[in-house]
Amino acid sequence: MLGVDYVSIGCVPSGEECEQLGPNYNPQRAMAECQAFVGQLRRKFGVEPAGAALRITRNEHDFGVYREVVCRYHTENEEAANYAYRCEEEMPEWWDEEANVELGLVVNRD
């Protein structure tokens, strides 16, 4: 039987702001950010190989429930494990153009 593990990737690219838990937390916006992030990861790294899956998890915290992108993978599948760790280690820093459009963001990094 194959073992399954996961790598926690985050909610958004590493340089971006994400929806923060607290009194103004918008769970629909947080889900939209995670969905856009999954799409961007697939555009950057390709569709997950057999044995790997990008998923959005629901996590409990003292301040409420938050969402996060993880990559689950079969531990005996080297290609799946490499994909998961590559998503974590080489994650994008910023939203790409498609994610910006999807999230309705206007970005000027000049």
C-alpha cells in the first residue's frame, strides 16, 4: 500500500498579500485566492503527475478557519514527490497575469 504525505505550499505566491484571519476575513476571497494559486502553480509546473494532487485544505485556527494549498503525493512515487517539493521550493513570488485578471487585481510593480 502506498503511503501518502503532503507539502504545505501556502495561500498565495510568496510575495503577495493574502486574506488575513480576523474580524474582516472574507472566506470567499480566501478560496478565490487559493483557486487562483492552484491555477498558477499548474501553469508554472504543469498538471500534477500521477500520484500527486494540488488541493485546497480547510484548517482550524484559534482565530477561525483558513484555506491553504497543499500538494498531496504518494511517498513511493519519486515523480509525484519531486513535483510536490518543486511547487514548494520554486513557488512563484507574484501573481501572474492570468491570476491578476482572475482576482480582479490591477498591479503596478514599477
